[in-house]
Amino acid sequence: MKKFFSSLLFVVAVGTASVSAQSTTMPQQQEQIEVSDAELTQFAEVFQKMRAMNQEAQKEMMAVVQEEDFELQRFNEIHQAKMDPKKEVETTPEEDKKYKAVVTELGEMQPEFQKKMQAVITDSDLSMERYQQLAMALRSDAELQQRLQEIMKS
């Protein structure tokens, strides 16, 4: 169940990063970029703040599910089936109603999460575009990942 919320928040975080990508064209090919230790340290600080925000948001989202008297595991099961056309799950009309209410409320919370995440980035020395470039580079650059891990250990 935490996996679902983590993946949902990851989508929120990526959605936040993609807000600026909509207004700028990004190259399709991933190229090596130069990243200073100072930039990587700044990225690590932003990443850690976002991780803390994600944990807080997870608690808020779980509370929304529980407020509807929905078991987290059952909500997750239904949600995964709704997101994957290959999966099927039988639901009661009551579960459908609860599910729709939860998804609606989570959808209303998403812009606030995005706004907070954008504020964390813009409050740093990194621009939104540079943060996004670093995030993309970290997906495929093992050396950069290693450097980030070392910075986060210290």
C-alpha cells in the first residue's frame, strides 16, 4: 500500500518537474551533462526535502482513504485494477462510491502538492529546468548516481 502512495507521489513529483518541460523543448536523446559538486549537493538537499514532503503527503492521502472507511489494501487493489486494463476486480456499488470520493479528493490535493514541490525547487539555487535536467541525467548516469549517494551519506 505504501508502494502505491509512493508511486502516486512520484507521479506528482514528475508532473511537477514536467510543468516547466511543457514550456521548454527537451532533447529526446539523453546526453551526458556536467554537474558540479555544488549543484549535486543542492539537488540532494532538494531531494531530501521532497522526500520528507512525500512522506507527509502519504500520511495525508492515507488519512483521506481511511476517512472514507476504506481499507488501504482494498483501495490499492481497486486503484491498480482501474489503472491497468488487464486487471479486473469486482467491486460493490459502495466501494465504487468510496473509490470515486477518494480519487476526487486526492485529485484536489495534487495541485497543492505540486505547488509545494515547485516552491522547494525554486527556493533552492537550482532553476526548475536545471533540476529537471539533473533528475533526467540521474536516471541513466550510474556515475552521477554514485556521486549523489556519496553526498547524501555525508
